[in-house]
Amino acid sequence: MEFRSSDKYSPIEMNSTPTSLGKYQIIREIARSNDIVYEAYDPQMNRRVAVKELAIMKGVAGQQLQDRIDRFKREARAAGTISHPNIMTVYELGEDGDHYYIAMEFLDGCTLRNEIDTKGSLPEDRAVKIAIEVLKGLAFAHSKGVIHRDVKPDNIQILTDGRIKLTDFGIARLTFEPNLTMDGQVFGTPSYMSPEQIIGKEIDARSDIFSLGVVLYETIEGRKPFPGDSVVSITHAITSLKMQPTTAASYAVSQVIERAVDKVPPMRFASAEEMISALEVAVSANAPQPPNPYGYQDPDPYNYQNQPGYYAPPMQQPQNYGPAIQAPPPVIAGQAPYYGQPIYGQQMPPQVYVPQQYGGQVPYSQNPQMYGNYSPDPYGLNGTVPMQQVPVYYPPPPSRSLISQETREFLGKLFTTLLIGLTVIVVLFLIIRSIAQTIQVSSQEQSDQNVASAVNNEINPLPVSQKIDRLNAALQTIKSPVIRYQENEKLGQCYADLAEQSFQSRDYDSAESWFQVAQEKDPTNISFAIQLSQVYNTVAQQVQDVQQKSMLWNKTIQTCQTAEETTQDDNQKQQLANSAAMTSVSWAQSLAKSGNLFDARQKLIQAQNFDPSEPGLSGQIRRLLREYENRSIEASSSQNVSSQESP
């Protein structure tokens, strides 16, 4: 079958599957993310292969396009230099026109991600076996100068025959080539990235070990050790918070995981081989103990008082957690082989040795009486086996923060010092500003007082209008509120004097205007309101139009009520109430003359509500109310008689 170049798929138009790439015949699309992976057939080698094509989106050009191509080629070189049973094999890096592709080994089966999503978690022994196989591939890659940088369940393939393959070296770091990633640029999957990878620091093989520790935790526990609901919360947990405690993993395996995901790189395993050894020891520590070679079964394992001998297989000691030390010399009689304590009064013979069968040593002796009828030397060692080196277990050191305790203490002291210093500076600034303001206010008050005194001495002999001009000019320069208030009082009195002159000359409009200005300058002076109400009353008595009279009397009452609400002096309040009541009486009399007895009575009731204090005024109001009421009754009777006499 012939494949033409016109039938091939363009990476810019990702809408259909191509028919071929180079010599490879495309069968189907397998996966699509940053790149596209196809199942293909190699006719020359007669085998199935996986072909990954570089996907180039529309609008990508220039340096950005070249960076994508260089990174794609680097992935091929990174995986192509590695040939290992646990790493996916790369056959070829090819170009077909504008298309770039990598031909790789076709892997059947499923990813570890599929296993976790399907089953929730895997048994510990199976999870450890998968991790060891991945670590073997990583160890080989690290020896060739390749750091994977994206170890996660999605990139671990479990084949149908049980083999484990590590895939996707798309963001691998080649230590023997210049770095394509700029300083501070971060690549990887957040949940599996090491702290140094998150903050953009230089990474090495220990970053992959951290990621593998996270994968092992998730495989056993079914959840991630550093959870979060966003990239920010996940990265914060990885860099600053402790790992979530394990519940499904055994103690030995959990210790290996904790060391692998330590936040400080030097505290992790130095290499993948070292972590493999630690996992193998952890698995062997969890395996069932070998049977008692002497056949003795104690019905009460916690009571050794009456037993003829004591059998205590030594603890399995994890390798690689601390330096091995020389074991003590053969124990002496009456002492336990490891703890140096008497074994409940039993006298042990000398020359106690240990066979290698138990990973440690089991006591036996040339004395057949110590173990009853059993052979004193069941292994045929003749009591001459030398002691081996027994590694001492040192628990892993606690996880350390990225910031040391000394640094935290120094930063705390520095912050406290800066805070105290800043507080002192702010307090001093406020004190100095307060003093400066006090001095400025005092100086301004003295200057204003001098201006006010000069004006007061100058205006005494002047006419009222000139006094007003000089006081207004002085107020333009006076800033002190107290002195301005005093000068406004004087200015209000001057306007009141000017209004009184206008009132005497029967210029009622000018008198009204000047009294209103006087009230504005000195609102607390109630005499201005009383004088203004007198102006309204006087004008109302002189005009003949009833509507105009009503308007003036209404102004009089409103002026008195406003002034009454302003003043706090009871005498002034009563004086204003009397003035308002008198105005209402005058208004009622005017209405009664025009025959409007109903409105006249309403105005008299209003006058009563003002509660006037003058006895004569109160009596006048009551007398007028009776009079107007009688007149209303008479008028009503006359209307009834007239209606009856009419035919």
C-alpha cells in the first residue's frame, strides 16, 4: 500500500488522524495531551510501535516554536541514550516535512494511574515491587546523566506480563547538555514535584527520589501525602507542611517513604540504589520470622522465670539507616547476648555464637544441658563461628524545614527589633507633630488676637457700615476658631444695629434682610429672631390684603419656632412662645373679622399649644374662643330659621 505525503496529518490542523509518519503506518490514536501518541506499524521491522508526534498549535512561531522542537528532540535523546528493561525503548527520532515524531516501543497493559483509580490502592508488597522496578530504571538513567523530573503514576506502565516500564522523558534534564529551562522556570506535575523543583532551584537525582516516594505513598494509601484543592495549596503543603501520616503502610515502609520525601535533599536517599536497598530491608523486616531451630515453644512467652533456657531471635536491623559498628565480643556467663542482663538466674556457658541464618545471631552453646535434649550445635558449627558485624538501627532524623532554627530565631529577633523601632519612630513623629501644631496654633492665636484687638480699637468711633467692612476684612485673616466666633458675634450685632436703623426708617425689607444676616453670623443670639418677628408683625398690621397678612404671620411663627429650638435658655424659650402665641391671636382676630370663624378658632387653639406664660394673653385666648364659638352657634341657628321660613 502506498502512502502519499498529501494524505498526511498536519500538526496545526488537529482534527483527523494521519495515515503515516515517515515509514510508519498509523493505525489509531492512543493518547493526546501536549503531544499526540499513535499506535503504528513498522513494515521494515514487522512490528508494532508507538509514535509520538509533536503537536504544534496555531499561532506558535519564532523562538517559541523552536523551543518546542528543541525540547521534543531532547526528549528523544534523553530516552534514546538509555537502554534498560524498566525504561521504554526509543527506536528513532524522525522528521517528515514539518512533522517531528519519535518512534518508541509499543507498551500494552495499563498505567499505574489506571490501577490506583480502579482499585483505590494496591497491597504494600505489590506497591513496593513496582517502586523497586521504577527505581532500577531511575538508577540507570541517573548513571547516564538523565533526570526524569516527572515521575508520577501516569508515566509508569504496567505491562500485561507484569513488567514495569518508566515512560515520558519529555521534560527530562540532561546534565551533560545545556539546560533549556531558564532559571526559575518550573516544569512538572505539582503533586509530585520536590520542594527544590517547585521553587525553581537546581535539581539532581534526589528530586526523582522525592517524586517516587510520593508515588509509593499514593499507591499504598490511595491518597496523596500532600493534598490540596489548588496548585497554590499543593505547593505550599509540599514546601512547608508535614506529610500526612500513613495508615495502610507498615512501619518499616513508612520510614522509607518519610526519608524519601524529606524536604531537605541531603536528608533523602543519596541514590536510587540506596532506596532500593532500604525497601528490600523494609520488606524483609515485615516478613514472617523463621521457626525456632530448637523446637521449644513457650506456652507463656512473657514468663521466663521457670524455663530451662531463653530463645530470643534478634531484631531485624534495617540496613542503610546508620553506620555499622563492630559487634561486642562473645558474651560471658550470666549475661544476655545483646542486652547484657542476666537471663533470670540462668548461668550461660561461655562461647555463645550466632549462626548467619537469622540475619542476626541465635545463641547456642557446647553445653547440651542448656537446651535440654536438643543438639547443642544443630548447625554443625562446632562453636567456633566468629561474631559478625551487626548494624545498629538509627531512626531517621526528623524532617527539617527549609529554614533552620537559627535563621528563624534571627528573623524573629530582626522582625521584633524593626517593629519596635518603627513603633518608636511613629510615636516620636506624632509627638513632634503635636508639639509643632500646638506651637503653630499658639502663634496663630496670638497673631489673631493682635488683629482682633487692633480692629476693635479702630472701629469704635466708626459708623455701623464701616464697622461691618472692617470686621469682614479682619475675618479674612483670622484663623483661630475662638477669635473668629468672637468677631462674628460683634459682626452680627452690627448687622442687627443696621437692621434696627432700617426698621426705624420704615424700610421693612432692608430690616428683614439685615436681621437674617445677623442670625447667620450669630445663630445663638435669640434677640435677632425676636426682632425679626416684630418686623413681620408690624408689616402684617399695616397691609390690607388678607393673604399677605397670613404669609407674614406664618413667617413670624416659623421664626419664633426655629429660634426656640436653637436656644437652651428657658426664659428665652418662654419669650419666643409668647411672641408666637400673640401672632396667632392677631391672625385669628383678622380671620374672624373676615367671617372665617372656623379658621380663627384653629389659630386660637394653635396659640394655646404654644403655652404662653403671660396670664393676660392666656385669658384673652380663652375669651376669644368662647366668643367665636357663640358666634358660630348663632350663625348656624339663623341659617336654620331662614331655611324653615322659606316656602
